[in-house]
Amino acid sequence: MDMRARPYRSVLYIPGSKDRALDKARSLPVDAIIFDLEDAVTPDAKIEARTTLAAALAAGGYGDKVKIIRINGLDTEWGAGDVAALKDADADAFLLPKVNSAADVQALADLLGNDTPIWAMMETPLAILNALEIAAHPQLSGFVAGTNDLAKELNCRFRADRLPMQMALQTILMAACAHGVVAIDGVYNQFKDDEGLKVECDQGRDLGFDGKTLIHPAQVDVANVAFAPSEAEIELAQRQIAAFEETEAAGQGVAVVDGKIVENLHVETAKKTLAKAKAIADLAK
């Protein structure tokens, strides 16, 4: 699977230990699922969770959703066992928590012993400072911003504008875009606050993130709308492409739409907008 050739508007964490949650996730309109063996599973349930998750993945039923397994850290007593138990499971990627460097990614790659894509939780100061080298690892396909853990490490306050997080968020994006890596924004903790979620989703989309990690199914619809091209954006993209092609065919110099010049770079962006809209529509079929 080309990990970037599809939408990642909504990426929902699901506990890998709970059969009901694993089953419900099959019918949710999410683009991707993170099957969590780390934070969502208590220590006494971690070993059993491997069997529960393996059975759910073997049973299938998740359709076109991207299936990502978040293992425990390799510095814990469970991490290597998670990999051994699930490396051959029907999953699209493994998500490694507490990544600090490309060497951490390589350690997981060595345990996997295959070319399964690896995603990295970007949730420590070292991860942010080493983002470029992490993104450059040949098996690294995705970044997930771990904003709660990062806030704890930075001792910063939670603000609606996420000003204390901006350097970290933009560094994640810069590194991801430099190496063609998917970049998913962090979670919004107040799952009953749709308006606050919308504001944060809009900010993440404006920054350039591909989608948002979610902690509750009630958040899915807001994220799906925020990270999809709007009807106005689709209509503008169509007009930009048409105007540019018409100008080129006529041998004229400059295309103009709504009083603004349309150049090659605008057309490239417009084509990406239409491709994303089509991919979203195809998922809904």
C-alpha cells in the first residue's frame, strides 16, 4: 500500500484489549485505526491484549481503513513481545512510541524483519530535534504528534491556540514533507466539545497536517469534514485548472481566476485537491 495515496482525515485510537471496541471500529467511518497496546491497555492486560488483537485482525472486516498497531516501547518489558506476536498480523503499519532517533526506528525494523511500514510517535523533545533524521529512515512512513506527552515534557500550558506547541508541530510537518511522510496531528482531549475540536482540527489542517488522531468515535465526523476539501475548494480547483489549460491552449501568458494569477504551482495544488476529494469519495462507496 502507498501510505500517502489515500486520506487520513480521522485516525482513531482503539484499545487492543477490548473486543467490543475492536468490533465497533469495523463500522465507524474512520480513515485509519490505531490499535493501541500501549496507553490504552493496563499492565495486567498487555499480554492477553496481543491475542485479542491478533484474533480481531485475523477476522478482518475493517474494509479500506488503514490498520496501525501501536506497540509498547521497546524499552519496556512488553515491546519486543508485541512485535513477535503481531509482526505477521494483517496490519498496514506499526507505530512506535517514545521515538527519539532514527536508531529507535531501526531497532523496530530489525525486530520486524520485514518491510512493514513504521510510524513514529513524535512526543519527546529529542524526537522533535531529530525529526529530519527520523523521517529519512527508509522504513518510516508516518508521524503521529503526541501532544499530551510532549506538553508534559515541555512543562507548557494547554492553550486553545496551541502557541507553545507551534515550533514542535511545524518541525514535524517540515520533516514529514521533506521526506514524503504522512503527518497526523495530536489528540483533542475534550471529546464532548465539538466546537473546540473543530477549531483545533481547522488549525491542524491550516498548518498542513493530513489528519487528526482521535480518542472517541464522537470526534470522527468533525475531523472528516475539517480535513476534507470543501465544496468551495473543489469548485475553485476545477476553475483554476480549466482557466490555466484554456490560457495555455490559446498561447496566452497568464491565467486569472477571481482576480488572482494562476501559475503551475496553483494548478499542482488544485490537482491534489481534486485527487483527495476523489479518494474520499471512493472510500465512501
